[in-house]
Amino acid sequence: MVEDFLLFFLVGMIAQFVDGSLGMAYGVTASSFLLAAGVAPAHASAGTHIAKFFTTAVSGAAHASYRNVEWALFWRLALSGAIGGSLGAYVLTSIHGDIIKPFIILYLAFMGVLILWRTVFKVVTIKFTGRTIAPLGFVGGFLDAIGGGGWGPIVTTNLIGRGGEPRYVIGSVNASEFFVTVAIGAALIAAIVTGHWKEAAQLQNYAASIAGLILGGLVTAPIAGKFVSVLPRSVLGVAVGLLVLALAAYQAAALFKLI
């Protein structure tokens, strides 16, 4: 149990630093390690979101303090993401989440290439409207709940891929993720209370790992926000693009049992 705590403490530190700096990867990283440890997909997602409840609160506050949040974008993402996340949590406790993995892999690969292209050719930033943001937040929240991670890879990559300023996109996505996480957590609790999620009791077996994710993430969450406020757009854009491609490659290798 102590070994599990220490391992996931380190995982939480690394995952939250990357997530806070680039706007993605905490959920994907944490869920991937939990799945590799033999945790069922539904429990991996639930455990990750329990940890994210704490880490997203600190990370969002840090981004707000460094003025990385565009509040109009924040509220649109938070509301639509919460709705999509609630629905995704219900589906998660009903069917197997691995069904959508191949589609997410293809999407991430495409968005990684698009982000790199826009960064290299310095595409002008654009203003986002509620009509485009609300559906994106809904889909991002839905997939995040099902896969245990995906809010950042879906929402951040899309907004930056369209030409959004990385600093404000990353800050707004990170801050709004707290509300999405709360909504997903509430939906999972409702599934437990109503008896919809039959295997929920097994979640207590992974308490040490979840505690490690929480405490490790809390260590680096306040630090990561500072990097977004000082790093130039080109560095962040390339970093996000490469990270997305790396995530897609990792998921593809796991899907075809190459790792």
C-alpha cells in the first residue's frame, strides 16, 4: 500500500505539472497508470476524477492569479462541460469505455498535426463564440468522464488548433475543468446511491493510489500556472502539439498491445 502511494504521488506530481503547463494530460496520465496497475476502466476514471477535484481547484486558482483565464471562455466551457460530463458519467457506469478509444486516438493525432502546423505558420488568433464553444465543451466533458481523461486533449487542442492564444486557452480550460470534475463526481455519486453502478464498492481498494495522485498533484499545481504566463506562444504551441502526438502514439501502441 505504501508503494502504491509513493508511485502515484510521483505520477500525480508529473501529471499535474504537465497539465497545468500545457492544459492537458493529467487525466490521461493518471488513468493510464491506474489501468496499467490492473484497475477497471470505470474505477480508473472515478479515481482520477476524485483526485482532479482537488488538483483542478488549486490549478484553476493558480491560473486565475496569474491572469491566464479569459472569463467569457471559462463560463461557456464550464457549463457545457459539466452537462456533457454528467451524461458521460452515466454512460461510463453502463457500458465499457474502451469502445471509443480508436476514435480518440485518431482525433488526437489529427489535432497534434494541426496545432504544429498553425504554430509554425503563425496563424492569427481568433475570437471564439458561444456557438462553437458550447458543443466542444459538451463533447470534451462527455469523453473525459468515459475515458478518465480527455478534457484537456479534446478542448485545449481544439481551441489552440483553431488559433487560440495558448496562455488563455490553457488557463481557461484548466480553471473550468474544476466544475466539469465536480459535475462528473456528482453523477458518479448519484450512480452509487441509486444502485446503478454495481461495482462501485471496489473503489476503496485503490484508496492509497488515489491519495498519492491527490497529494502529488497538489505539490505541482501552483507552480505550473506560472510557466504559462511567461513562456512564449510558439514554445507552448509546439509543446502541446508534440504532447498530443505522443499521447496518440502511446494510446495506439496500448490498443494494439505493443506495450
